[in-house]
Amino acid sequence: MGIASGIQKSGTIASYLYKGDCLEVMDELINEGVKVDAIITDPPYGIDYQSFRTKREKLQNDDNLDWVEGFTTRCSKLLKHGQHLYCFVDPEYSPEFILGFRQNGFKIRNLLSIPRGGSKGVGGDRIFQQQNEFCIFATLGKKSEGRKFNQTQILKPSEVYLKDKRYQPKEWLYRLPDVWHWTKASEHNSANKLHPTQKYVPCIEDMLHISTNENDLVLDPFMGSGTTGVACKNTNRRFIGIELNDNYFKIAAERLNL
Ligand SMILES: C[S@@+](CC[C@H](N)C(=O)[O-])C[C@H]1O[C@@H](n2cnc3c(N)ncnc32)[C@H](O)[C@@H]1O
């Protein structure tokens, strides 16, 4: 397999990890004819983030969004038609991502709102405290071509719905809202914390249960500490993860026992 210089890969059939720039690695995957069943990712938001408390090092490529157009183009070439994409975004810079995805054939279906969990945004007297994370949910292709959700029991129907005749047929009971109030987006438990913007494994598992089947292939081009990979492993999905930073790549490989 021809791999661009500077890119390392390691893995098994179940999880494949690439260390390098995701734009280059995605080009390699496209050249090899790879197609994935879902993309779940948490890219740099373009906000030059540094933790207020820990002052840990800044994320690479978080000080500009020049790469968004190239990233969204490659996503459209790698995702199977009709399949689902989840991409976490910051409210201020979400338009760049939405436009990029839309221009590349995605239909934007929702901007999911997911409670951040333990830590809230600082807020103040000039800005509201941010209590949710936002995540673009999109399908590749036209509205009518989007993959249907798997029937899931993530939400148990309430007694009120059960008595309401409008909620027939029964599967309507499981219609999921765009506010994911039953979970949280970020890992805040310091014992589990391996990355400054680490996502919460059960939240990503819910995305997998809704949008993929066992054995499906899932891509995270900005995997950080490999949270999407861990969720894939826990739910028997195959995974391709890409990370530029040596340290986070090593952490992801360890989490996935590679
Ligand atoms: C927001 S973090 C993802 C955190 C991840 N969701 C987790 O739970 O650990 C984004 C990651 O993208 C990486 N990154 C930035 N530019 C990249 C690029 N061009 N190719 C691959 N990874 C990149 C950063 O090093 C960072 O770890």
C-alpha cells in the first residue's frame, strides 16, 4: 500500500491508526478506494483553545480553518452515499463547516445540542455560559436518500407517550430529539482524562448504535486520544483513526491495545 512519506500506520483488521496529517492520509485512503459507513469526528474548532485551568499545550491547527474546505471535500469522497456524519463544532465557527459540507453534497439534518457534562463554559457579563456542545449531523446525498436510524432503546418512551394515540405505530415512540439530554459530550472525570478536549465514550457509542451496524467501518480523521475508536471497539465496529500529534497517537494506540 503506498503511504505518503511521514505517515505511519499500525493496526489490525478491527482498528487501523494512522499518524500524520489527515488530509494526506484521507487522500491515500481515497486512492485505495476505501469507503466508510460513518464519519464521527471532533476536529479543532478554530478557536485556539487552551484549557483555562490546566494550561496544557494548544491543539495543532486550531488557530485557523484554512483546512476545512479540503477536509469536507475528502469526507464526501470517503463516506458511502446516504450514510451519516457527526462533526462537533464551535458555535462561532460552525458556518465554515456547514458550508463546506453542504458544498460537497452533504445534507445538513441537525445541529445536535449535547450537554457538556461536568465543566461549563466560563460565561460572564458579555457572554452566556455555554452549557452544551454542538455537533453537525449530516447525510451524504439528498434528504430522501439518508440512511434510516436503527431502532434503538436509547430513550425509553415516557408513560405519557405510551397512552397517546398519536404515537402509533410503535416505532414513533423512539423518535430521538436533537437535544441529547440523556448523555454528555465531554469526559470530565480527571481519572479518565487523556486529552484536553476528550469526548465521552458512551455518547459516541450512542451515535454508533443509531447510525451503524456491527462490523461497519467508521472513520475519525481527528481522533485525538482515540475516543471514537474505543466506542467502536466496545460496540464491534471497525475503525480508522488519524492523528497528527505523536503523544495523542500513542495514547490512542494504547487505549486500543495496538
Ligand atoms: C478536538 S481534538 C479531538 C479529541 C478527541 N475527540 C478525543 O476524545 O480525544 C482534535 C485533534 O486533532 C488533531 N489534529 C489537528 N490537526 C490535525 C491534522 N491535520 N490531521 C490529524 N490530526 C490533527 C489534534 O492534535 C487533536 O488531538
